[in-house]
Amino acid sequence: MQVIQGVKVQIKTEELNKHLNERVVFHRGKAVAYGDKAEELLKMAPDEERHGKGSSGPVSELQRTHEHHRRRAIYFDFLSNHLVPDAVYELSETDMTNLEINQSLGY
């Protein structure tokens, strides 16, 4: 009998690449939406927000969220472009969380 420590999932390159590309699309879309909303609110914001002095207002929060999604899209795009063709990746629970596999499955 084989002893396995923790939860490990094996996933082929093609399936992982598909997932990563879906996350790129998701995060790019969110980045655009949050960026647009920040710009829209910025036009109506007080001078402190417009000139970058406010760091806790709604505009700043939208800008931080925009940046988070922009960086996640870059991260997933980088990973998808550097997968080993025709390989099998063994992912831990931590890997699956970092790759947002749990989120895309609705967990």
C-alpha cells in the first residue's frame, strides 16, 4: 500500500494551462472594471483623493483592488507561458489555493 501525505492532485499541462488562462481573463476583466469605477469616482472625489493625499477612501480602495487584479493577471499569464509541455503537475492544497483552483470550482 502506498502512503500519501496530504492531498495531492495531478493535473496535465493542457488542463492547467486552460485554468491559468481562465484566471488571466477573470483578473483582467476585474482590473478593468475596478479601474473604470475608480476613474469614475475620482472625477467626483474631493481634492484630497484627486491629488493622492487620501489613502483610505473609496477611490484608493478601488485603485488597490484594480492593482491586485492587474498583478494577478500578470502572474497567471506568466505561469501559463512557462509550463512544461506534455507534463503532469502534482499540486498540493496550497498550490491549488495559490492557483485559485478552489475559487474557480466554487469553493
